[in-house]
Amino acid sequence: MKTRIRDLREDNDLTQQQISSLLLCDQSLYSKYERDEREIPLNLIIKLADFYKTSIDYLVFRTDNPNINN
């Protein structure tokens, strides 16, 4: 998942600080999520999927299709 959340963040020209603010966590903790040093809680995966308008399946590599409705 680390690659997807980092790529989505970078593709949207966002900083780790901006995403960590959205998730209400420290930037250092979010950085660990991106580096796969800490597991992301389900509630934060849901927030990220909603924010990026993609599916949870896409974030967790169950599909390569980022579109929700396909």
C-alpha cells in the first residue's frame, strides 16, 4: 500500500504534512505509513480512499483500477 498512497499524494502535489493534517496524525507517523513501517488503521484507509476518490481495493492492491465505479 505504501507505493499507492505515496504516488497518490505526489500526483496531487500534496505534502506529507497536508495529508497528515487530513488524517489528524503527526507527519512522522504518516511518513511511517508511506514507508510501510507502520500499518495504517482501517479508518484512515477509508479517509484516504474518500479523499482521493478511489476504492479501498485500489489502495490495498486488490485492483489496479483506481476508479470506484469500474
